[in-house]
Amino acid sequence: MTKRMRRADDLLRRAGRALREWPGWFILAAGAVLCVLGWYGVSGETVAARQLPYLASATVPGAALVVAGAVLIAARQAGRAGESADRRTDQLLALLVAEAGSGSGDGGEPAAGAVGPVVALPDGTLYHRGDCPLVAGKANARTADAATVRERALTACPVCDPEPPGAGDAADQGGGPGAGGPGAGG
């Protein structure tokens, strides 16, 4: 049953794409033909009053059809970009739902201390718990200490909501150059 539904959904998407793209090209071509006919009619008249009917009946509607066709073609291109965005959104939703369903067994979230140190991606702006679905399986995720978080101005991931690094262990580190002690300036 789900296979049929997927096929039907795929068929509807393809039909929608075709209905958006091909009429756009036909409308654009018809507009170009009208513009050429209007230009041809205007070019044969020397008196401006006799040129007006050609402008009103062919050139202006032709230009409008060219714009309408271009809009339909652009909608097709935007549809392609929207599909990839929809696919990424669906993947993220699947990750979030899978994470919520595989909790710690008591229905709550696992404790932040149980997952180890926080991690960050090299080009990212967030720091995550080690088990966060947004960094799961990414080989370039690196451990982020308090100094790294401060230097890169990283913020906590809203999905996994990690504890700030070094919140409980600043006293254990001896207050070195990266420690966030009372004298540390921001």
C-alpha cells in the first residue's frame, strides 16, 4: 500500500512539474511571436497614431506573455530547490523523531553528563552533546572545550541542549589561560 502511495505521490509531483514548466515555455514563445508581429506592424507605419494599434494589440500583450512565461519557468526552478529543501527537512525530522523515540528508557532525556564532552563542527556555530542527531556520524566533529566555545562564540544546540563546557570543571583545571574564572574578561 505504501509503495502505491509513493508511486502516486511521485506521479503527481512529476505532473505538477510538467504543468509548470512546459506551459511557461509555450507562453514565452507566444509572447515573443506577438512582440515580433507588433514590431513588424509598427515598423511599416510612419505616423505615430497608426502605430498605436500594433502596440496595443500585439507588443504589450506579447511582453506580458513573455513575463508570465518567465515567471512560470522560474516557479519550476524554485520547485526544484524546494524539493531538496523538503528532503533535508524530512531527514532532519526523521533524526529528531528517532532521537526522541530512543530515550533513556524512563521517558526523559538522557543526562548531559552521561554523554561525555561537547563537540562542534569546524565550520559550525553550535556546540552539541556527543549523542546529538545533528552531529551523529560526522567524522569531522571535534571535542570543544570552554576556550574553543568562547573563541568561536559557539552557542548551545537547541536540539540537544548541552551543558556549557567547563561549567563544573573550571575549578578542576586550575584556572589556566582558557578558564572562565572570576577574573576572565569576555
